[in-house]
Amino acid sequence: MDKFLEAAIAEAKQGRSEGGIPIGSVLVRDGVVIGKGRNKRVQDGDPVTHAEIDCLRNAGRVGNYRNATLYSTLMPCYLCAGAVVQFGIKKVYAGEDETFSGAKDFMESHGVEVINLESEECKQMMRQFIKENPELWYEDIGEL
């Protein structure tokens, strides 16, 4: 498995252990993780603290994001895809898009290369969470 996806999965597991939604993300530039984050909507009581947003916040001001690559355990939603496009990130690896299709077409229409890794571990992590926490999940994706 890709070491950067592993790092994103570790973030997702940490978020789950905190009572949150198991989605994690890392930002990589020149083969080095420069930011990592997890969905903290539950922990922080903040509806926009998605994993990718937390990751970008934790990376801080890095100047130019064009050479950075974002890894996420789940296909980014429109909020996070908007941040990807806004900051000029040109490549996104998603762990999976089976449990949530996200905004792949939106990112691709703005020149972002999106690679779905179809990770069974990511799929299983989300399936289990959704089974155990359907109301929290549907709140997270705006379908409650």
C-alpha cells in the first residue's frame, strides 16, 4: 500500500478513536508529508472541519501548492474539492469513492488529476462507520 495513503488512514483511525468520522488526509510535496488532518466535525463542533480542510490548515501557508499532492481516504466532497481547485493542487489520490462519490468530475473539470485507489481498507472503514452511525454520516454529507 502507498505510504501516503497509509498516513491518511492513520489520521482517519485517529479521528474515529476520538469519536469522529473516519476520514483522513495528507498533503505531500517532494515526497514529504507537509500537512495532515482528519475530519473533526464532531470533535470541534465545526461543520467545515473536513479532513482535507484540517490537513490544509495544518500545512499552513506553503506558498505554492501546484507541486503538492493531496491524499484522502475518501473522494473529496465539493467543499474540499473547491479548496483543491482554489489552491491549485494538481493531483488528488482518493482511497475510495464507493461509499461517497464526491466531486471527482468537478476537480477534473478544473484540471486536477484524480486517482481512485479503490482501497478495500478505506471502503471497509467507511462501511462499518456508516452502519454504526448512519445519522452522523448523513449529517456529515448534508443528507440528514
